[in-house]
Amino acid sequence: MGMLHVPTRAAAKLEIFDLSGRRAASFLEPVEEMESHSIIWETFGVSSGIYFHKLTTEAHSLTRKMMLLR
């Protein structure tokens, strides 16, 4: 996953989309400290394939491609 530096306390939203643009998952996390954070995406019922994850804060947005393999 790409790195996005969040210099202040903020909310970070992570969304995962399939190739047709449908949202497969969404997470909203408060960023309390400048450190690494992990989110586990429970993929039960989700097909293998290419997805895009978008990480958004108040000031920045980062979108990357990823592949889910089973």
C-alpha cells in the first residue's frame, strides 16, 4: 500500500473499489499519532481480482491499484 504522511490529527478514510467502481469496503479511522496504522479487510464473499484503494484525509488523497488473490 502507498504511504500517505498525515502531519496532524485528522480522520483518514480508506475505501476499496472494484474495477466497475463499486465500493467493496470503507473504513474511517481517527489518526491520533504520526505512526503506522493497519487495517484488516475481511474479504469473505469478495472475488479475486484487481481493486483500487483510496486513502483520503482532509488535505490529501492517494489512490493505488492492488490485487486480491485466493
